[in-house]
Amino acid sequence: MALSGSDESARVTVAGVSKTFDGDSGLVRALDDTEFEVRDGEFVCIVGPSGCGKTTLFRIIGGLDRPTDGEVLLSGEPVTGPTPDLGIVFQEYHLFPWRTVRGNVAFGLEQMEVDEATRRERIDEMLRLVGLETSSEVYPSQLSGGMKQRVAIARALAVDPELLLMDEPFGSVDARTREMLHGELLDVWAETQKTILFVTHDVEESITLADRVIVMAANPGRIREVVPVSLDRPRERTDRDFVERVEYVRGLIGE
């Protein structure tokens, strides 16, 4: 799949990315010539069957792994490793249990040696953004799963990254909490105008959130189709147009 020319408004460019591993029975091609772009301020979801390389692609975009071929560009610059320009949120919260909510959100700012006054102001802003102002001195062990993920999102956004990269971030919470977090994430996205790339196995989740859904195929991992989701928000899962898009994407995954 070749790009027809780089979009000047692209925040992320995945250009000809392939990844090969040494397997027990020889080389395994996890990703094959994967190409797409994510525009500035766009919300894009990646879905696909097990073994299609979603996690491998996530790690490469996040600078946590290197491709065998091709490259990832963030605002036109090659991604060669983790950087504050990439905010990453995983399914597991990875919060520091010995730090309060405020202390967890502060971590990236401390690493960047942001002065104390600016750091305090930025943390207050992030806690307001995710609705945790009254829980700033609470420790992770006292938080629900949904609250922990909101802390993780606030921590990732605190350093003002160019891209928020999310790997099945709501996979560990119950359905009701997940639905609530969808609304909160869309509110955060609308307020911050961040570019978000969101990996999920849940097709309904992708149609709820995304401007476009990138559907991957397996063996080897590659892009089958990019599906636009031109539905007004908030989206109701019982609406006919919503259901039709869900079934269409599920059909692509099942082929």
C-alpha cells in the first residue's frame, strides 16, 4: 500500500513499516509494508484480529521498538526512540504506587526539569481536565480502575505531547466505566485538540471514538482498509448508521 504523497498536515506518517522476528520455525513477518498518515488533531483507531501486529505497530510508533524496514515520522521527524513528544497510555496503568495522584502526574514534568511553579500550574490543569481535583493527594491503591486510567491520561498529557498514543487503555475496566471513559476522553480530545492514535480490539469502541478506523489483517500484519466514520458525536450504539459501520468493520476483520 503506497502513500500518494505526504500530507503537509500529517502529524504522524507511517511509511513502509515492516517488522520481522526470529521465530521457532524461522523468520516471522509481523508487519508488511504498513503505510498511513494521521492528520493533526485527528482521532484514529486501529483494529484487527489477533496476530495482526497491532501491538508491534504501537511499539514502533511509540519508539519502543525499531522497524526492520521503513520509518515513522512525527511532525516530519523520524521516531528513533521514546520522546516527550509521544504521550503513551497502556492498558495497564503503570502508576507509581508510592506517589500520590499529583505525584504521578508530575513525573514527566520533573524529568523535563520544569520549574516548580509551572509544574504546579500544569498539574492543576491536568487534574481539572480529567476530573480528579479532589483526589490529588490520594494514592493509586485507593483508586478505582477508571480513576487510575484517568491519572495515566493526565500524566501522559502533562508534558504536552504532539501525539497521544493509547494501547487498549480501557480494556481492564467494566463496560459501564468504559462508556463513561469514552465520553471523558472525547471531552479531553475536544479541549486539548491533541492527535490521538488509539489501538483496540473492540470494534464498537473504535466506531464510538474515531474519525477514521484503520482495519488491519493478519499473516502478515498489514492494512486491509481505512474506514471513515462521518457520524455526529455523541454517537448512539443503537443508531442504524452506527450499527452498519460496526458490521462493516467486523466483516473486514472476518475476511
